[in-house]
Amino acid sequence: MLCRYHNLDGAEKLSGQDGVKTIMRRIHSIQYDPLNVVSRNADLVLQSRVKDYKEQYLYDLLYKEHELVDGYDKEMCIYNSEDFSDFEFVRKEFCKRVVLTLEYRNQTGALDILDEVKDFVSQHGITGTKDISIGETGKSSWGHRKLSSAALDYLFNSGELCVADKRGTQKYFDLTGRVLKSEFLQPNTNITTEDFLEWYTERRIQSVGLVWNKPGGAWQGCFLSEKDIRASALKRLLEKNKIEEIQIEGIKEPFYVSSNLKNHMDSQASDAYVRFIAPLDNIMWDRQILESLFDFTYRWEVYTPAAKRKFGYYVLPVLYNGRFVARFEPEPVNKAGAFVIKNWWWESEIKPNNAMKETIAKEMTHFANYLGVDNSKDNFSKLEV
């Protein structure tokens, strides 16, 4: 049911830029992470849901058409620009956190030059941190070395500036009013805090597909990580029939699903399928839920010292017909020049047959084509038990 909702089974045949728009309207938000071992997280999320996906689709929607936008949600995420004005509550909360960070780093002087930095962007257009130098703060291993860079960051968090372009991992800012369509910037003056919390809670449920009312990654970020706020919003949404409470056999905790979840249950995958899942994919956000539903335990070990890793640095789970059957560690594509699987681990209870291996091998070829590199001839040999 969850895989069908996310189109991980490919039943909807979503493709091209329109396919990206369709899935983004459904899940609303995907987590951004700059690490690029075999593509970045946001692109990995989309390639597992949209047939023949290309990274250019996401870039164009973000920085040419501006239908999507960078901003804080769960963490730093990419979400639909039409949601921008409703995120004002989140931006105000993040600004409070930025001020505390500036105080900790003794960089509150950045707050005194906000108008000056904003005027610079207004006059010069798209601006990166290297393009402006106001208020040196000296060498530091923490935060920005220039007050102007810290000011740009604050203005981005406040919504006055928007990421207008990104070159590699470097952000380039412009005035939000020059980037996003005017209809995305009209504040909803009638929305109450209670209205926002209901909208934000239902939206987060839709981002994951189904959640429970327990602390975890699905509720990470402003407001929703607080138990009382979350419980109150869930209660009101249930009373308004905007969400449903369901029970899953064998799991004591009830789950909450959006009323639109069942709208995606009519079609089913006609063929066997395999997907390589991003480490920060939406269905991976709450690792406890993942373990309860799929009996699959996963830990992202990029920040774990090498000697303490159970598996590897950047490991992708392997989903086969709605079940996690394996995981693998790829070699960095830029280093290998090909799609090369460094290590492959079958789940302990999995007994792979020829049909499963053939479907996985087919996905290996598809994944290499997505990356635009050759598929290593040794990859298939890794599937031997």
C-alpha cells in the first residue's frame, strides 16, 4: 500500500518533468542533502518514482521555472513553490534559531547589516557568498567567516531572499519577489496558528504516506516534534475527517493516513520491480516505522567512524516487490567512472532465486543509464550468496 502510494512499484508510469510535478504534488517535500556518491538524495528519490528521470528536470523546476523551491521543512528540503507563503510560520521559527546560532558564534553583527546586504542583492542581482564581502569575522571553524554570508543565510531563512540558482552545492540568492510568482507570495492573512498546524500535520502525513504519533524522523522539524502540538492537530484532523486512523495487524500503535491515500490503490504493478532507495527517502524518514512495517533495520552511517560501521559509508536499500531484500554500497561514480557495487548484503532471511536476481540485474542497468555511466560487469556477481 505504501509503495503503491509513492509509485515505487511504477504502476502509474510517471515520466518526464510532468511525472516529477505529479509526485511532488502528492508527497509535497523531499529532503535535500549535498552528498553526491551516486547522485544526490533528492534526485535518487525522484528516479525511483519517475520513469526515465533526469537530474535536469529537478534543476529546471527549481531554478528556471521556479515551480519548486529550496527551504526548511523537516530539514533542508525541496517543496512546491505554491506552499511558500504558508511556510511563513516555519520561517519565523527558523529565524529564532538562526539568531541563537549567531549569538553562540559571536556573529550577531550580521543582523546589523541585513538592509545593506539586501540592497546589494537588489542592485547586483543573483548573489553568492563569494560575490559580497561585508563585515569580516575572522577565521573560524564554525559558521561563516564573513558577516555578509551570515546575513545572506538569515535573509534566506526569513524568506526575503530565495535560492535563485545553485552551482554544485553553492547557493546563489536573489530577492524572493524576483524569483517566485506573485501568486505564491500572497500571505494568507486569515490563517490562524491552529489552521497552519492542521495543514502542516496533514501535509507531513502525505509526505510519508502513513505515520504514528510517536517521536521520530517523520515528525522532525519545527512544531511537529512537540508531542502536545502534534496530538492536538491530529485530533482536530480526525474530527474533520481529513485523516483516518488505521490499525495494522501485529503493531500496537495506531497509524494515521491522509484521506487521499486510498485514491492511489486502484492500480497495481503488472510486473516484478526493484528500486534502489535513497538513504533519506520519504519512506525512510522514520526508521522505527520502517522496521515495524518492513522488518528492515537501517542506519545511515556516513557520519559513523569507519571502524564502527556495520555496513558502509553510503548504503542504498534494495526494494523488491514491496520488500527490502538487500542493501549495497556503491563506489563513488566520479571516482569509478562507472556504476560499481563495492559491497552487497542480502537480508538474512532472503533466499534469492533467479527471477529476483534477474530483476535486480535489470535495475542495475537502468540505474547505470540514469547515472550516464557503464554498468560494471562485476556487479551481477555480487548477487551470489
